[in-house]
Amino acid sequence: MSVFWTTAELLERGRSPRQIRRAVEQQLVAPVRKGHFVTPGADLDVVRAVRTGGVATATTASRALGLWTPPDPTPGAPAVRAGRARDRLHVAVPRNAARLRDPDDAAAPFRPSPRVVLHWVDEAELVGTGRSRIAHVPLLLRHAFLSLPPEHALAVLDSALHLRFLRNEDIPVLAASLPERLRGVVMAADGRADSGTETIVRYRLRARGLRVEVIVGLRGIGTVDLLVDGRLIIECDGREFHDDDEAFERDRARDLHAARQRYRTLRFTWFMVLFKWPLVEEAVFAALG
């Protein structure tokens, strides 16, 4: 992971102004904004957050950390299969911050835009973000719940639990930091979910009154993502892009074994779950009869 430095931090480590200039000339570090530098290979959106005047948070941070992250387009933007360039930039900014800059041009002042979301925080909440300039996981999750559809934020939370960025005992603390309307969603977290699409399907179907079991082992079939009302298998593809012929054949063979045991199987893609939900829900209820 790339490292961010301020001029003061480099001077504290014994670098002289001349050495700092030489490091820039040799492309060992790159200037981000006045007094801020980064080593090569940094996540572009994290760099943009630092250039703005804060650190990456919400979906900007979760994506940089490798958590499952939903699309986060500007409200009203059309649905697209691949749209990171269209996603909003989330920046956690100290309340006393001054001279915010344009995320793409350090020479220009910041101008409010629906594509950039500023999350004002106490400076103490950013202490210890380290050289990564990425908000702490509880903070980025709090901002995700405040800026995303609840089930999308829950999917990020499930991913943080699954990948052990967070512990189960941290869940009540996160819930208490949020408005009451979101606390029940947070408490629905389940770190067994392998992808965000599983989380979203699970949460939405349970909200419709269906009994949904997670990661269920079925004899002669194997482990399935979701089992609805004890008889409908749902498999969710959490990847935006994939190309694996062997896996495709294996999955269809498993569907045949499930059918022999009188289970119905539905498979939903990432795009269907996120952008075609009414069709997904209609198919589930039709399959359940």
C-alpha cells in the first residue's frame, strides 16, 4: 500500500527540503497538494480525498481496502455495469479544516459538487489513520450508513466482518453511533455472507416476510448461498465481471442435483440484484408459488 507524507513528517524523519525536492524529481514521491506527498501506486480516489483536504471514507475507503463495495453514483445518474469513475468521492474532513481544494486540481479551491461528499468529523476521529489516509473501519461504515441505501451499507458491513476488519462485538457500538432508524439494519449484520449481493437479497427478502437461511449445507448438493422457506435455493454472483467456464459447468451440474431433490434454484447476477430488483423479487415469489 502506498504511503502519504506531509512535509513536516518528512522533516521529522531527517529529510531536508532539498532531499524532498530531489525525491519529487526522481518520482520517488509525488506532490498531492501543498505540503502533502504520496509514494507511487496509490489508489487514485484516496489521493483525490487527500488533495481535497481530508481522508477517504465511506465507499471510497471501503473499495480501497478491498471490501465488497456497491456502486455509489451521483443520485439520479443512470445505472451502469462498470462505473467507478462515476462514483461519488467521500472525504472525512476535520471540522476546523481550511482551504479545501478541488479533488482533481490542487491549484483550484473546492467547489461544492454532488459528486463529492464531505463528512465533517472531530479531528480526534482521524487520529491514527496513519500513512494510508483511509478512515478507520468503524468511521467509514458510519459514513456508509449515512450516505447509502441501508441494505447497501449493510453489505459493506457484512464484508468487513467476513474479512475480519471488524469484530462482532463492534456491532452494537456502530449501531449506537447512528440514528435510531438505522440501528436495526446494523444489528442484522452477518459476517458469513461471502458477497454483498447475498446480503442485499437476504435483507430484502426477510423484509418481505420470507424465511432466509444463510450459507446452508445440503446433502448431495453442497453449500448454497441462501435457502428461502426451506425449498428455494438462491445463488448470488457478487462479482461485477467474471469468466470461468469450469465454474459455470460445475454450478449447472449442482443445479441438476438440486432439482433431483426437488429444490428449485435461482441464480442472480450482481447487476440484477442492484439494478433489476423488482424482477428478482417477482421471480422469487413466482418460484415459491
